[in-house]
Amino acid sequence: MRPWALADVNYEYLKHNRYEVAVLPCGATEPHNLHLPYGTDLFEGTVVGEKICEAAHNQGAKVALLPTIPYGTETNQMAFPMAMNLNPSTLFAVITDLVKSLEHHGVKKFVLLNSHGGNEFKALVRELYGKTSVNVFLVSWYSAVKDLAADIFDHPDDHAGEMETSFGLAYFPELVARNADGTLIADDGAVAKTRFRAVNEGWVSITRPWHLLTTNSGSGYPHAATAEKGKKLLDAVVERLSPFLVELSNAKLDDKFPF
């Protein structure tokens, strides 16, 4: 039994132990170029959650990893077969119900661990503020080490590129599609530009239709990926996020929290 994983523990354990912090990974079910599985964001969020919660538990944190939500917002990927969409309002409602459950059970510290770029939760965090006694923290794990990515990877990653492919090679290699010679069954992840300079430069934002943006849903060059790079990435995530969980678990709840 892993005492930091809620799905593993039993009632006997919970009768004698309580949690201070709950961590909820949120993934997605969608295509990732030709080579990565549809569950990539689900697997990544689960592995990250497991590693940071285990490390925090080993340092004394009273932390519970909740089962990963496997679906995310896919409105702009629906042209690809079997992309499974939950609208933001639906996803917000599900998470709000889970937060209410935590509140009922006396867990007042909650970390939303996002693993899918299409999930945008800041509005939910604002909406929950003042409506619940649960203190909500939001982190997209890949953003937590964004400043270190250039030291690990050779190519920028948006979706199914070098970073995500390296993660897959490290932690679910049996699901990464390869040719007989070991090369990836993947295109180069090239993306199209819109007709508007302001959008291309990032001055104006749109919801990108991925069937027009990409060839096979991949955005980012995957062929430089290695398992070693994926392990370096996760080590960096654990180094940054597990101490936060320990601090959060130990933090006193008062009228000035979190300051």
C-alpha cells in the first residue's frame, strides 16, 4: 500500500491517519502526433503526481494523491477521432464537487495538478475563492520547470514534441510507436501560421484548430527525444514541487494564510 495514494489505502488506515493536502492531477484523452498514446497527458499527470507525493510523504507530508481525471477540454481537437472532450464548465463542475467533498472531510489544502495545455483553470480558482474554506493552489507541472527546459531539450515543445516524447520514452516506453530500426513513427511536428501577424506573434490569442495547425496533431520536433532527458525533466519537477507539498502540509491555517 502506498499511504500517499488515496486509491491504494483502506478505511482501516484512514481511521487512524488524516491528510492535510490533496493533489488532483488533471489530464486529457487526445492524439499526440502519430507515436504517443492518447493517454499521454493522463499518464504524465499520474506519474508526476505519484513522484511528488511520494517524495513529500517521505519528508513527513500528510498528502493524498487523488485518482487522475482522464478527460480535459478538447473543443479544438475534435476533428481528430476519439478526442474526448469535457467543456470547461463541465470540468469546473466536477472539480468543484470534489473540492466540496474535501471540505466536508476536513481537508483544507488542495493542489490542482494540471497536465494538459487545453485545461485553463485560473478562472475556476478565482470562482472558488471565498466560496469554500478549501485553499486552492494551481500548477501546470510543465510550467513549473519551463525555465529549465532549454538546458534539457534542444527543441521547443508545444504538444508531442521532444519533451513529451522524452517523458514517454522514460515512463511508458511500451506505448511509444517506433519503427523496426527504433526510430519514431512520427512526423516532424511542423505547424502552420495564421494569416494574421498579431496572432502569429502572440499579441492576439485564439483557440487554435489543431487539424489546421498541424498535420497529425503534433506541434514540436520529437525525434531528438531520449529517455534520459525525460528522467532529467521529472527529477527537476520533483525537486521543485515536492518541497512545496511539504511546506503546504506543515503550514498553519489562520486568518492570514497563505501569507
